Amino acid sequence: MRDARAVIALQDWISSHRDEMVQDLSDYIGQETPSDDKNLLIKGLDWTERWLGLRLGAPAARRMVDGGDHGDTVVVDYPSPTLPAAPWVTALCHYDTVWQAGTLAEWPVSVEGDALTGPGAFDMKAGLVQAVWALKACDAVGAVRPHVRLVLNGDEELGSPSSRTVIEEESLRGASVLVFEASANGALKTARKGVGIFRVEARGEAVHAGLDPEAGASAIEEISRVVLLLHAASDLAAGTTINVGVLRGGTRTNVKAGRAVAEVDVRVSSEAEAQRVDSLLGSLRAENPLASISVGGGWNRPVMQRTEKTAAMFSRAVDVATALDLDLQEASVGGASDGNFAAALGLPVLDGLGAVGAGAHARNEWISISGMVERAALAAGLLTRLV
């Protein structure tokens, strides 16, 4: 089923289930899943698995990995019903959100025209709904599709500290990776920057600033030099940004600061730039011999580069979009996702297959309902081209 008529058949079937998709998303948003609330994450994941069983049937295999203090990760397999030798495709769909418990009471799900709003709608609960209905559509119309492995993790908004290993292991078991994070103004994401979170600490020697101004060493003076040096090292042309977003230090106005801390966000578009930043951070030294500087933290996510394999997969998505009369674009973005982990392993990764809308992490977060239907059809058509 590789021609335009087959894609339209998938779209027609999904469109006929539009109201069910809206209800599914509304119910899913109704399960509050803040990244830092393990009890709610357990309840939310339990609901999600029961819903998957309702829509797709029991998985052929299930693996659960305890996330410790973080959300658990569940991996469920849905093999192709018609092609035993089909390749495996890994679909990444995190179920945690940035929204605290009780947000729904203040901001319930609502629909106005084509827009559905609610906490987590855009990032990224609509994405899982679209993935599930895409998979369901393929089987309903008899489309040949690959084996699909869904990875559901509950700590993505924290940087995936407990699920990263699972994501990497499961991604390597497949031939390609689809990420159902939200789109970038409708565009799919074929490249993402790598992200580093670092903590630079300056230690000085506290003395009375007025009585003995030549004694001691100011940690604030040392950290100030560091801030200027780091900001000057940003290279926008190379896709590198270095931002000191949090700065703390000192105790009183009349005391030279004995300690100061800078928290740094780094975004890079290449491994070479990551190495340059590493060298810079490793070279930081205090100017005052009574002071010292140390660096902690590290790279949270590797660079997701646009490879030839990823470009080829995007080309397949464009073919499907053309059949759906959609103008599909691609984008490179500064934010990171779990797709970065898979891309660093050399796998083709297509990200941004989720919602069309806006407002990630904001109170105006919303998704387009018609976009949800269109993107589910796009995902379904793409699946038929990955066999």
C-alpha cells in the first residue's frame, strides 16, 4: 500500500475516528503525570497501559523498568500482523509533564473550535494518541507495516536520568526511531542540539570588606570573570550558545564572598563544539591564588545530527505528506529530546511527529484537532514505508 490512494484510505479511516481521538486525548490529559510525583506517575502509567490494551489489544511482549525515584519505563511490542520478517521501529513517547499536581483543577481540558487546550496536550500527550491511532489505522485497513515497539518513559522532562539506558537499548533493537514529540510549527525535527548543564563554583576567602580590603579573595569577583568568559565563548554561527542563567554568591554586603556559583546551560550543534566547550570549562582557573574554581555537571543529551539516513526517512515522510496534500517541512531546533540518545547511536531518527500547536510548558499550551488527525495519518503512512 504505497500509492496515494492507500495513504488517503488511512486518512479517511482516522478521520472517521476523530471524536474518539479527541476523547482519548482529553482522558489522557485528565491523568496528571508531573515528573516529580512518583505516585501520580504510577497511576498515570497504569491508565495508559489499560488504554493501550483497549485500543491496540494486549502487546506481544512487555518490559517494565523501575525508575526508582523517577517515573517507570514500560516497553510494549506490537508486531506486524502480516509480515513476520518486518523490521522493528522504535517509537518514543514520554508520559510525564512539567505540570504540578492540581493544575487540572485550575486549567481543565477545553475545546474551542479546532483548538484543544490542557496541561501536557502539546508536550506531549497528543503525540502518543496520534501514534496509537496511526498504528491502529494500519491494522484496520490491512496496511503492511513494520513491527512497532513503544517506549513509554516518565522522566523525560527531567532529562531521562533513569530511562536513558532503556531508550538506548530498545532503540538499538530496531532499524529506525520515531519520536512523537510535538512538531516545530508543523515541521518535523531532523536535527537537535546537544545540551549540557554545568555548575561552576568559585571558592574565595571571606574577610571584612571594609576593615581589610586587601586581604582575602572574593568568589564573586572570580565567578564574574567566568561569566563574561563563558558568554563570550558563544558562537551563534556554529550553533553554540552558552548561558549563565542562575548566579548565587555572598552572604553580606560588607563581607568578601567566600563562595559563588554559576549554573550554565550549553547548546551545541556538533561534537566538535561540545569538545571545545569541554576544553574551555576544563581550563577555568581563579586569578587570585587564594581562590579556586571547580566545574561540575555534564552533557545531558548528545547532539542529534541530520544524517543521510535521517534525511532519507524524512523524504519518505514528504512523499506521504504530498499524498495528504500537506506541505511538510523540516527543522533543526535548540531543544533536546530522547531522540538525541538514539541519534547518537547512529540510528535514523525522525522527531516532531506529534502535535501541531504551540505553548510547550506554558499556560497557553494547545493542539490543533485537525492537525492531530492529519499527523496521525502522516505517521500511519510513514509506517507503511518503513518495511
